[in-house]
Amino acid sequence: MKHLFTRTDCLYTRLWLVGLLLCGLVSSGFSQTDTLPSNNRRGATDSLATPYSTGAADSVLMQRDSVFYSRLKTKMYKRRLTRQLYDVLFQQVYNSRVKTGEVDQIEVNPFRSYEGKIIGDIYIRRLNVFGQSVYDTLRKPGNWFERAANRLHTNTRENVIRRSYLLFREGDAVDANVMRDNERLLRTTANGIFLDARIVIVPRDGSRQFVDVYVITQDVWSLLPTGGVGGLDNFSLGFEQKNFRGVGHQLITQVAYAGSDPRQKLEYRGRYTVPFIGKTFLTAQAELLYLRDLKQASIRLYRPFLTPDTKWAGAIEINHTQVNNRLVTRTDSVLLVPLSYNYSDAWIGRSFRLFQGKSHDEEKGRTRLIVALRNTNYEYVSRPAVTADTNQLYQNSRTTLFSVGVSRRKYVRDVLIYGFGRTEDVPVGESFAGVVGFDNAELGQRLYTGLNFSRGKYYPKVGYLYGLINAGGYIRTKGIEQGVLSVETNYFSPLIKTRWGNTRHFLNTRYTTGIGRFQNEYVTLGSSGAGINTDGIGINNDALRGTKRWILNFENILFSKLNFIGFRVAFITFANLGLVSFPDRSLLRGPLYQGYGIGFRFRNENLTFNSFQIRLSYYPNIPNNRAPFRQSFEGIPALRFRDFDLSAPQIVPYQ
């Protein structure tokens, strides 16, 4: 299926469009810089321009910073309030395990000492996109481009942050977990509009009961041009605006034209997202796709379990889809199956606290019992003939699922994992859930049962280890139907400091097998992804398919000290191994497919662009592969951690 945003778009043209942005030719409106007067109470936010982690890349910069902070400390220690503020902000500067200039340690909850105190005033400090940092707000833009780009960007509006992104308000008692969750919420789930966020609590001068809260946010550059040009009759053009006029709304739109395509010359894709409506934390989304092989209109309203303290979650979605489904048969023939169907999905979930009372033991205090109910409906308008032996995938069905599970989760902070310097929240905890329900399918009612268990732990001296076991399937009188068993483990090492930069090792493995799957249901070793990818070995090939599969991915990333106009550079080496087979052959007897390579990635965390990657790969034994050596230049999205939140009851995916 051809998608409007694929790597077949000319990447050189996309870089040219990026160049226009770098030259300041693209504008999303002028911003109002948060300059607060020094003669009123809000002037206190200027004191927040103080880093608590200021690691330098070279000794000259470190000496300059040392003199600067010594003078600043002398001035701030003259008054009690500024002295307390300085101690709060600087207490962890010299305790960092690795000096990276960002948060790079797993620390205790910094809000615990203020538990129960009353929130007085809430101040919002919005930083410029370039130059500053939530841990070093005194840092200045380094060149004319950063200064110009800051003037062209519209920061998220203060009233939007207050109204839609804060879990607390004036007059509330300080809850350390809520504060910590709110920091993570701003960084990871606020529609991707913030590069980083930080919350600081400062005791109010002269009061033992009241404290003031400072919320520091830094946007990412929100406007991204997209497209490619292959000729006057073959081009695409569009843009992605992740923070429209500073209100947090997201708009993606793109058109593509191929004059030589007899099926359809013009393609279009558009999506509009309104995140966190008021204090409801509901997100609304509408999407329209008009592609050659996919036409879809959908609307969705959803609210996940954003934090362990979220009591209610749910979603509702309605869409109409027309698609040319691509199938590969056992005889290697490719079929395009035209389908048209209506789909609806609705679920609701409730979270219950298992351990009552105020527990400072996060292992217990963050444990929740979650129950959820879900109903999905597929109604086909056009499809191939469906019988008990063929095309069972396309039967009309209405599925009702109920789940009950236990989730325990918290988050620790670190850097240089999947990001290039931004603060990253690493999920730690475990979850266990059971799912049961009925599928009122066209070919007969089926009972569904499934189990899910996952666990992750961060060992500071060993690294992070995550494990997942998924099993599920339908039950008929003749046995299990469309069953699947999936086992996965992920690991990454602690950050290792070298003379060339900081490095990490990543190791992922995954085993998947199908039980009683329908005709033309397969898993594959092929993958269009890159880097740490548990879905493939890094190459697309229709021959790499079967009903059971094992994959091993290893990658080493060296986050170098190189910085080119804000783009940080990381060097990678990788090795991918995979086995795949059908039921009539043992998995271990099949050929071991392999992929090896080197390359580098570069990314500017202040921009919404994907990371860019250049790789040289070697695939020694891929079937029908005439060129074992391959080079690629591609954009890859940022990877995300697997979390331990339970949401809608799900059928275990076979993928």
C-alpha cells in the first residue's frame, strides 16, 4: 500500500525545505518573549534562569561557568528567599554521574519535602525554542539563526498551559507524585509541543505553610515543511504544524500529484488534533485520507490513563475505510483485495487504588486495579466472498471484551537513551491483565481469552531490563483459532563515558508464533524501520515470512560531542538476526537471516523533524537479494518506551 508519507519522497528536496526553514523563510507568527519586570513579584522568575546541571564539553567553558556561578551564588546568598532558591536549583549540579549538560541521574522525588504545603501562586515561565534550557535558562542563543528563529516562533500561550496542562491549581496541597507526573505529562504526552519541562517549588518568604510553584516550559519548533519533487508531474508538498498559533492544536496536511499514474493523479492527507480540552484531558482528532490504495475518514475522542491517579479513561472512534489490501500467498503470488467497511470502537475504564492511605512507598502507593469494557464493530460494504475456509479475515463481527488487571508504574529520569539530550522518563514497574469476551462473528460466535504480563526495572549500574509476555486466542469447539504467543525482552546499558562521547548498548529479542491462524495470515522479518527495531531485521522482502518468528537486534550508539548548528551527531553499529518458518518446518532448521551495518544519526531536539540517518548495511543471505550492500538516507521517528499503563482490552496482535 502506498502511503503519502513514504521514503520514496525525495529526501534531498525535504532537506532543501528544511534549509528554507533554517534561513528563516518559514514563519508561524511572532512570539511574545516572557520578560518579567524586576520590580514586582513575578520578577522572581528571573531567578529561575539558574541551572542545576551545567556540565561543559571542554575545560574553558567549565572555567567560565565556574566563575559565573560563583559570582551568582554570592549575589543570591544575600537574601533568604534567593538563597533558598539557589540551594534548590543547584543542589544536584555536582552530583551528576556523567556531565552531559542535562539531567542525567536517577534521583529521588524532589517535591517530597514540600508534601502537604499549600500552593500559593503559580508562575509560568516560557523559554525560547533555541539557546535556553529548563536547566540553564541564562543560556543565550549562540548565533543569528537561533535568535531569528526564536522571534519567528509562537510559544505556547500561558493561559493554555494553565487551563489544559496542569494537574494542580492555587490552593491545592502539594502532592509530590502529582508534581512529578505533571512534569512527565508536559514532556511526553502534551502532543509533542514541549521539548522539556520543569516544575520548581519555592518556599514563600515569611510563611511556613505556603509555597509558590514555577512551571518552566520550552517549546519545540512547531512548523515542519514536508514533500518531495520528482519532476513537474510528480511532486508532493505539505506541512505539519504541531502548535498552531500557540494554542497546542496540531494540523497536518499534504497533497501529492503523479500525472503518469492512471489510477489516481492527486492524493491528499489531512489531520487536525485538539489535545487536552480544558481540564478534561480529552483529545479530539479528525483525519481524512484520499490516497490511491487507501481512502479513509475518521473521528476520534479519547482520554488515556495519563497518570496512575487518573480514575477514568476511554475513547470512541468512528471511521469509513476503502482499501486495496495487499496479500502474499504461500505460492508467492501477490493479490490486491479491494475492501470497504465501516468501523466503530468504544471503551471505558476505571482505576481503583489498591493501597489506601498516604503511602510514601511508591512500590505500593502507585499500584492500581483497572477494569475496562470495550466494544468494536466491523461491517463490510464490499469484500471478496467469505466462507468457512477462505477469506475469514473479512467477516462481519461485533466483539465485546472485558479486562481486569493490576498496574504499578513510576518513572525515573535520564538522558541519551532514545533522545539526543532531552530529559527522558523511563517507565519502571509491572502490569498484569486478563481479557475475556465474545466475538459475534459472521461465521459463528467465538470466545476470546488473553493474558498479558510485563515488567521493567532500571538497575543504575547494570541498565534497564524489560520483559513482556502476550498470549491470546479465540476458542471454538474444534480448538484455538487465531491464537498468538509473543515473548519479548528489551535491554539497554547504563551510559558509558568515553573520550569520544557517551555510549549505550541496546539488545532486543522477540519470539512470535501463531496458533490456528487463518489462510494468508503471516508474520515477517521484513521491516522498513531502522535502528533498534523489534519488528524486523532492517530490509523488506516478501520471502521473509511464516507463522513463527524469532528476531534478535543489537545496536551500539555513540553520542558524540559533535554539534553542527544545533544538530547532535550519534554514530551507530548494529547487527540483526532472524529466523522465520511455517508449521511444516522447525524454526531452528531454517536459514539464519542476517544484517550488519554502520552509520550515523543527527538530530536537533528543538525541532519537530525526525532524526536523520545514513547507514551502510550488509545482508549476506537475503533471498533474491542481488545487492548485499545497501546504503540509505532516511528519516526515522523517535522511539518510545513501553509503559505499564493498562487501557482498552485488546486482542493480542499478530505482527
